Amino acid sequence: MRWSPFLGIPICVALLSFSLFKFFSLKSPISRSLPRLFTAEELALYNGTDTGLPILLGILGSVFDVTKGKSHYGVGGGYSHFSGRDASRAFVSGNFTGEGLTDNLHGLSSTEVKSIVEWRDFYIRTYIFVGKLVGRYYDNEGNPTKYLKGVEAKAARGAQLLEKQKKEEAKLASCNSKWSQEEGSEVWCDKGYPRLVQRPLEIALTGKMSKRCACFQEDQLGQAGLEVYDGCDYFANRCRL
Ligand code: HEM
Ligand SMILES: *[C@@H]1O[C@H](CO)[C@@H](O)[C@H](O)[C@H]1NC(C)=O
Ligand SMILES: *[C@@H]1O[C@H](CO)[C@@H](O)[C@H](O)[C@H]1NC(C)=O
């Protein structure tokens, strides 16, 4: 007897659904438990002290397995204070002690908040997302809290602000600069005069970011807020720092 396609198709369907069933029933214990919810106490177990456990890090309530970075995150690593907790604020404050290790972002600027969201993007790209921390950023059902939504909205404002600032700064030529062993640091303008200009407070993340050197033409030198480099002539094109 020839195999009839009317018999073959049901057999194929049966085989296929059986293997699909096996596939999902094997997978489901894992997928059902992902994303897993952590309490702060649970997360603290994964701080790298117990080398039999993975090292986990929380940022904005997202939990990542950072075991492959244990030279940074393990005991004695330079960033071990990030392990077993959510110390989101320290990603911009750099304060890895005491109260500095908090997930509270109160008082940070929109560009600082944006920087923390970028750190979370870094962890998404680089490590494995394993779950959510119940607390400030996720409720006990794993839903984002108002606080997280507020943080994301603030980060978006920070991004807009930086974009606007970039356009603003593109209107003025930046100073050239170089550093050498013999000469030290130098800034100069091919056209115009080097001046330090204060960036808007919201942009000034750190002391380093708070000013830029730009080149101004003679008729612009009277503008408010332009700072001549210390020890540099008013009409010098080049300043040694
Ligand atoms: C707010 C201050 C800072 C924070 C929050 C911070 C955070 C981090 C984090 C989380 C990593 C690990 C990234 C990974 O998982 O691969 C890292 C790596 C690194 N950081 Fe920082 N950092 C800060 C300041 C600095 C400073 C001031 C320096 C140098 C002067 C520095 C140099 C480095 C280097 C070289 C690495 C890479 C190390 C490696 O891959 O072996 N960091 N930083
Ligand atoms: C990690 O957590 C354990 C248990 O909570 C604690 O005993 C240990 O001191 C912590 N280690 C570090 C490096 O913070
Ligand atoms: C870190 O934060 C704590 C608490 O806010 C503060 O007492 C301490 O001076 C800060 N340390 C540094 C290095 O900024």
C-alpha cells in the first residue's frame, strides 16, 4: 500500500506538535522564572563573597549577571561595591562608600540621569539580564514604578538638552589643543582668540565638563561670560596652560 498524503500529514503534525510540546515543556521552567524578581536581601547574597554563586548587579532595578567581569566585580575588584545591590547613583557620583551606594537619584540633573540610563544600556549589551529588583524601580509584580518612568522621562529630557547644546556649540569653533612632555598643555585658535566658556549648569556633569574652550573673533570678545586663560594675553592666539 502506498502512503497516502492524507495519512502522512496527520502523522507529521502529530510528530511536530509532540516535539514542540517537549521543547516548550523543557523550556518552560526557565522561561516562567524569567525575569526573576529579587528582593534586596536576596540580591545581597550575590555580592561575590560566595564564589559558588554568580555575581549580580542591579542598576535602575534591572539585575544583571556580571560574573564574567569578576575581576571588576568580585571581592577586591575596583567595582565590587556595585555587586549584590543597586547603587545606581554611584554610576555618576563615583561615591562608593556608605550612603553613596544608593539607588536614590534625588537631586541629580537630567544629563546625569541620562548617563545612568546609558550605563544600564551598557549592561544590557555586555552582560546577561537575569531579573528585576523589587523596590524603587519595580513593584512586587515586576511592573515599572512611577519612579522608573520618571527617571526615564528625565533621561529623555537630558538627551534633548545635550542634543540642543551640541547644536549650540557647533556654531562656535572649538579650540585646538595638544599635550606634549616638553610643552605641557596648549590650546590655540587658527582664527580668533581662545576663551573659556561656562556650559549651562544642567550640562556640567563634572568639573571637567563644565567649561569648554572656543574661538572668538575680535568683535565678540565683549560678550558676557568669556574667560581669558590664566597667564594668557587678551589678544593671544595660543595659550600654554
Ligand atoms: C564615576 C566614576 C566611575 C565609575 C562609576 C566607573 C565605573 C566603571 C565600571 C562599572 C567598569 C566596569 C565595566 C565592565 O563591566 O567591564 C569600569 C571599568 C573601567 N574603568 Fe571606570 N568608573 C569610574 C571612573 C573611572 C576613572 C576615573 C578611571 C580612570 C582614571 C576609570 C577607568 C576604568 C578602566 C580602565 C576600566 C576598564 C578596566 C578593564 O576592562 O580591565 N574609571 N568603570
Ligand atoms: C556579601 O554579603 C555577605 C552576606 O550578606 C556578607 O557577609 C559579606 O560581608 C558581603 N561581602 C562584601 C564584600 O560586601
Ligand atoms: C559619599 O557619600 C557620603 C554620604 O552621602 C558622604 O558622607 C561622603 O562624604 C561621600 N564621599 C565622597 C568621597 O564624596
